[in-house]
Amino acid sequence: MNESTAVTTHQPFDKMDSAPLFSVNPGVPIEEALERAADLMLYVEALSAADAFVNKGLESAIVQTLSEMAKALVKASKSGEGEGKR
């Protein structure tokens, strides 16, 4: 990776009692992070369209978690773009 490549920043997510359980690691090339976010949203779309879960609470939790992961990747990428423009 060359020095002009924009990379992600640290982005915590999935908080429990205000403490983050997970985070996006800093230093991942933004293009790769956004590709992964797109993959996660495709999983959300497929799960939502399939209506395959009998337990709707479980389905909702899975969709929410995948969505939070994708959102964190996008936020970490947007922050990284801003830092790369200094």
C-alpha cells in the first residue's frame, strides 16, 4: 500500500452498557472496507428477502448486527478520507 492510499480509522460499534464490543481496525484501505460493507449489506438484503427464519427476533438481531458492521465500515472509511486530505 502506498502512502497516498486512504485508510480506515478506528471505529467502535455494537456497544453494551456504553462500552464498544467490536471495532473497525484502523489502516485498512478504504476501497477494501467499502467492498466488505457492500457484501454485508447484500447479506442483509438476502436474509430479509428470504424470510427463512421462524424466530423473527433472531432474524432481526442478525440483520441489525450485520447492518451495524456495515455502517461502522462506512463511518471508518469516511473518517479516513477526511484524514487523508490533510
